Amino acid sequence: MSYVLGIDLGTSSLKGILMDEAGQVICEKSSGYGIDTPANGYSEQRPEYWVVACEDVLTQLSIAVSDFGEKLAGISFSGQMHSLVTLDADFKPAYPAILWNDVRTTKQCEQIMSTFGERLLSITQNIALEGFTLPKILWLQENEPAIWQKVKKIMLPKDYLSFWFTGEICTEYSDAAGTLLLDIQKRAWSDEILNQFAISKDILPKLIPSMDRVGIVKEEICKRYNIKNEVSVFAGGADNACAALASGIADDEIGLVSIGTSGVFSSFEDKVADYQGKLHFFNHVIEDKYYSMGVTLAAGNSLSWFKETFAKGISFEDMLKDVYQIAPGSDGLMFTPYIAGERTPHIDSQVRGSFIGIDTKHTFNHFARAVMEGITFSLKDSQMIMEQAKQKKFKKLISVGGGAKNPDWMQMQADIFDAEMIRLSVEQGPGLGACMIAAMGLGWFETVEDLIKTFVDYKQATFTPNKENVAIYQAVYQKWQQIYQATKDF
């Protein structure tokens, strides 16, 4: 039985997951790296960091799995989105990669939106934010013109690893959609955008579908890790698209709720939907499909802040063990998770969080529950935009991340979202999505549906909405929505 390797190139580490044709995990390894912050608001990494981490993971796998070299058949990638990688004429990095969480480009975003905002939204279905790639290109043009003159190719982080493996330069549509350079309907680089901002199409990578083969692993890499066979390398996808595939999201009535440091509410989209820039909208790793997503900047981060500030030294489990005793709505106490600004639906980096309605009867458990409810309400904002724009209702939601680990929070999500909540038996995240892309690329499955049946496993126990709680939360949510307008000027 052959193996596929999914490589997830994250912001702080690179993870490799090795799986077989039955969808079973054979081995997982990871290797970390740091972020360089040479100035306030800057966030950079040298592409060499990713190669060193990848070499480390390949070494660990080749040692841990005796038949790694004999059975490896395919490799694919999941990668952090938006980060700008530049190569010179010798195909060496021309400048450190400017990461998705770098915020030096506010001026460039304002310039883009003031001069070209409506057309940009029409072509890309997104507005210019600091995280995207186009503003980073404009910053480099303006602030490092000598460096920009040396740039012969630009790409995304995972594509740099693909280049390292194969010597081929390309990208795929899910990551390209996050650059603000792609016409997402035509699935082509936009000549209009490139001309507007003096970017040559020659420096852009070739576009291919996520499940297409880029090439084969170089001979010298095969020798180094004792790989015996010809190993195909497939294009892969953006981390959020891969995570959606790994959760089995291939139906527009099933959504994904992910609560990590930030929070994401995402939905599969059959065709282009006009959310007027209120949500991110990107091409999917599934051919000719799309996905939309809203982002809460400080989801799990809000709960971590609360714990470190008010419950330092105890576990999350102990901190939350009695929240079930507090009634839905936390007896009038409400929290907004805007401690690091907010993204959806309020694109506001300056707003800050609030506890509203504090009363003498409120205890520690009230505050803990209010934080959980506030995070979930913020994600519901994205759900409401999707449902209202498309006149639909989500029947099921897959919950992953920290919000899926606590049964009281799962029930809270069911009640606030008014949808059945499902958990994965084992969460492998974007790395699993990369494995699934390689499996499809190798022809192991005829359809994505067959692929999902084999690789994605759900827990049998689900959480269904309590209609009484649903009604309570609908009333509380209407009040909660008023907090932003009432407090933003502070």
C-alpha cells in the first residue's frame, strides 16, 4: 500500500503527515522556525527556514518509517496564504518573505482602494487588506526599488517548497486568489490589475489546478532520503481551503467553524457569490469551486487572554468546568472579542473588546461563559452574512479547533448557530487536506466524495440545537450586535 505525504507550511512550524491509501495516518512529524520582526509591524521569514524545516521533517519520517523510501508515491502542500516570496534571476530569494500578518502596508491598501477599489472588488471579490499580497508588492516597489528591479519571479510560500522539490515554478488557484491579482471567475491573472499597478505578468508563476502534478521529486533529494520510486508532486492549496477539504466540506449547506487563535466561519460555494467585500471569497482546491470565509481576529486568543489574566496556573478544562451552570446569555453579561481589532464584519483594527452589563451577581463563571458566547456571536456574524446573501440555512456545521474540545461550548455553538454541530474523530487540519490532494492527483479516487468518505471520519455523537436556548440566544445576539456601534468611538 502506497503513501502520500502532506506538508503543511504554517506560520510557526512545518508539519508533515504520512498517510496510506486507506486514509490511515502512518506518521506525523514537525519542525519549528521563528518570525523576524526587524521593525514595528513587520513580520518576515526567510524561505530557507522552510527548506531547513522540510529537510528535518523528511529526515524524521525516513528514520521513523522503515518503508518510507519504498512506498512514498506522492507529495502535496498546504500553505500560509498571502505571504510574498520573491526570487532573483538566479532563483534565489531577493528579499525576506513578507508574511500574511505583516501590517506595514496600510498606506498601500488605502491607495489601492481609493484609486481602484470598485474594480478590484469586481475582479477578485475581495477588498485590499494588509494581509494580501498586492499591497506587499506595492510596498516593495515604493520602499525597496533596487530590490524590486532584481525580482524575476514571485510566488507563495508553499510554492517555494514545490520549487525546491521539483525545480518547477507554478501556483494554483486557491492560493493565487489570495494575492488580489487573480480574476477568480476567469481563473487567470488579471491584466487590468497588473497594468494598473505596473506589475509584469512575466514575474508571476504559471497557474494550474490544485490537484495537478507539478513534477517529480529531484534525484538528489530522493538519494538523500533513500526514496526508491518516482514521487509525484502536486500543487496543493491554501491552508483554509485544505482545512475545508480535510473537514469534508463539499456541500453549500455544510459550514466549517474553526476556533484557533483566530476564528474562521467558512462555507463551500458552488459559484461566485457577491458578498460586496464583507467576506473573503476565494477559489477552492476542488476544481471550479469556491469558498467564502469570515474571520474573528481574536477567537481562542480571547479565551487565552482571559485565562492568563484571571485564571493563570489552571487548565482550560478546570477553568470552564462549571460554565454549564450559568444560563444562556450569562445573566445579561456580554463580551466582544475585539481585543486585537476585528475583521468580519467590522474591518476595524482600532476597535477594542468590552465586557458590557456587569452586575453584582456576576461570578467568575459568568465572565468565562460570556467570553465563550462573545467569540461565538462574532463568528455568527459571518454565518448571517452568508445565509442572508444566499437565502439559505446551514443544516450542519463542522467544528474544529479549541471550540470542538469542550462539550459545553459545542452545545453553545449548536444553540447560537441554530445548527447541528459535528466533530471530527481526529483533527489533522490542512496537512490532511494536502494528503487528500495528493491522493486525488495519484488517481486513488474517482470523485471528491469518495475521497472524503475514506479520509474524513466524524464522531458519532452530535450536538443538536435546544430550541428554548436558540430563542434566548437570538434575543441576546440582537443586543450583542449593537455593542460595536455603541463603543467603537471609544
